[in-house]
Amino acid sequence: MRCFLPPLKGVGIRTAKIMNAEKGNARKGWKLVGPDGKPYTSAVPWTLGGHRRNRIYGRLNCPAALRAIARGGNVAQRVFFLNAEAARAAGYRPCAACLPDDYARWKAER
């Protein structure tokens, strides 16, 4: 049985306008979670997505996350990270489905 995943353009994307003080014009920014666990706006887009309640992070194209979103998963709980170091520092663990090597290392460290 094949699972159809609809295109998810814009799902979980939280953009914000940032004022460029030097030029006085607005540009797009991305809301990320920093190593301290607090949200901030960045001019650099995210590379990893996560789930706030489950404290898990993984690739943006993770099959498990895409299935959960397609089933109507709680997109409001989505968070985004610049890199794995920021996600780990914020207290999130790697996803076993899309980051099996990182997950195995995390599990061995516990």
C-alpha cells in the first residue's frame, strides 16, 4: 500500500517581517528556536524541524513527520532549528526515523 503525501507548501512556516535598520525596508525572516530554548528571528532559514511537546527534531523531509502532518498532526507545535547543535542544546532529541545514527548516539549517551 502506498501512502500519498500531499504537497506541504507553507505548512509550519512561520515568517516574520524584520526591519532592516540601515536601509529602512522589510525583509523576510524565520522564527527559530535557539540553544537556550527561546524563539528568535533569523535571516538564515532553518535546516531542521521539530515538535515542541515531544522535544524531538529531525530533517524537514522526515517521513514520520510528514505522515503525522498529513494525518492532521498539530502543526502549531512545530519548531525549527538552524542546526543539530542548537536543537540538542535546547533539550531536543534526534528522530529515530530520519536520523538513525544521531539517535543511536543519543541513546548510547543516556
